[in-house]
Amino acid sequence: MEINQLSKKIENKLLKDNSIKHVKIIDNTHKHLKHNSHQKGKFHIKLEINSEILKKTNRIQSNKVIYKILSEELKTDIHSLQISFI
């Protein structure tokens, strides 16, 4: 899967959650290409999520919500995920 397809898929899945108002997806894969743990075909994604509910929730619990929504992509297309709530 290419990054544009993955980004659209991530955005669509996250926006189905009523508490999430906006998602910004940043591909940071280029920063990790020379790392020993880099896996070709997997992406390093940063998410900036606008959600008042998740922003007020315990960080572990809010991350669990996102990891659950993106569980399939984490197995197949995402190597690392950085999440910030705005």
C-alpha cells in the first residue's frame, strides 16, 4: 500500500469515531530509512487528532482507542505510530 492510500484509510477509520473532529496525518518514514529496524513497506506515522474527549482522557486510554481503531493497519502497514491530541 502506498502512503496516500494508507492516509485516506486511516482518516476514514478515525473520523467514524464521533469524538474525533479532525485528523492530520504526517508520514515520517523518510526519517527512519537508515535505521536497522526499518521495515520496507511499513510506515512511520504521526497523528495529530482533534478530539476534546480523547484529549481529556488518560493518555494510555486515549491511545488504546486509536490502536484499537487502527489494529489492522498496525499489523500490516504501520511500523510506528506517534499520537498527539490537540
